[in-house]
Amino acid sequence: MDEQTVLALKAFTTRYCDAWHEKHDSWPMSEELYGVPSPCIISTTSDAVYWQPQPFEGEQNISAVERAFDIVIQPALHAFYTAQFAGDMPAQYADETLTLLQTWSADDFRRVQENLIGHLVTQKRLKLSPTLFIATQESELDVISVCNLSGEVIKETLGTRKRAVLAPTLADFLNQLKPLL
């Protein structure tokens, strides 16, 4: 497990939760996750859930993705997807506004792996080098991903060769993220 990535993700999650506490005097709240079971839920209102990060439960890797493509995935990505259960967190990286994706539960973790496999299938069909997404952006075509060959964090436009390097490693990227509330 890539300990630097785990520490950086947990540090960002703490910054996010602290900023939420400071602004709202509560744990983070999500309307999008209302009605979706998770060990993160600490209370529920009529249309939202309040959550806090929880330890990941299960096998701490995304080996189903590796097996589907017979590839080795960057250790930082295994760490990122299995460090914790948490809600997605809006953030800012330099000029980029994004939503950092997190696994919400064991069921969500299976769905995320299926989506990563689908992403890689499309890339293979288009003869693009493999990336695995970690964040979404306002434009549905733009995502933040980790290049599986270099380990760099990139902004990419789905289905195209348009890619821009944002950070040399996932840990560096996470350490520079700022919470957006």
C-alpha cells in the first residue's frame, strides 16, 4: 500500500471535514447520498445524510480491475480507492475545480471498479494510454485521472488525446487540494 497517498488523502479529508465543521457546525452533509446505505452515515434528515469518513472494509486493492485487463495498477491508485469510505468532496487544485471521488460503501466500491473497467475498455478501443479517474469536473467530458504508466495526475478530456499533467504524484496532488464548500 502506498502510505504517502493514504496519509495525503486522510489529511485532505480532515481539512475538508474541519472546514465543513467551521462553516456549518456539523459533519459534512449530502443530499445526493440520501437513501444510499453506508457505514459513513451518522444521521439522516428528511432529504439528506450527515457523514464522517470510516475505515475501508474489505480487500485493500482494486485487483478486479487488474485482472480484467491483465495489467498492474499504480500502487497509489490501490491506496486511493481503499484508504477509507467517505462521501465525494468538492475541492480546488490550482485553477481546477473538481469533485474528489470516494467509495461510499462496499457496494459502491464494486460499482467504482466496474466503472474503472469501463473507462479502460474505452481507452483501449481508442488506443489511448491507460488512466484511472479520481475526480470529476463540471464538464462531464473532463476528469482528473492518474496515468497508469507514469503515476502523474492529469486532467483529461474523455475520448480524446487531450491531457495535461497537474501533479507528479497522487500524494502531491492530494496535499495541494483545498476544500470547496
